[in-house]
Amino acid sequence: MTKKELIAEIAKESKLSIKDSGLALNAFVAVFGKAMKKGKRIQLPNMGTFKVTQRSARVVRNPRTNEKLNVPAKKVVKFKPAPALNKGL
């Protein structure tokens, strides 16, 4: 689903205008991004939980050249779906 399609579905479900739905989605993405950068956890009922975790540094192998490469540690966002979301799939 593209952003445009998502905005149209939000407008249809919420009975907001396309413009207002777009503004709401953009605001959600901005707030979500700021929270993730601060390392906060976001829990959405019936959807799931987003949290920032630290991935440790590791050594990987390039399959073409068999060369070993060092991948530095970094922060990543993980998602754990809620049981209600898993049940509906």
C-alpha cells in the first residue's frame, strides 16, 4: 500500500477529508520518528509494540568473495505484533 492509498483509506474510515487525513498521517510519522530517536517504546492496542534495541557489532562474510566484514553496532526498531493482529492474519 502506498502513502496515497493509505491516506485515502484513513479518510474513508475516519470520514475526514483527504487533506486532513494526510496531515494526520504526517503528524503521526513525525511523532513516531521523534519517539524512536529518543529510544521510547510505542504500544498501539490491537496492533503491537515498537521499541528500539541495540544490535551488537558482528563479523559477516561476503558470499561472493568470502571476505570477512565488520558490521558496527547500531540501534534498530523492532516490532512485536499484538495477539489481536496475529489472530486476524
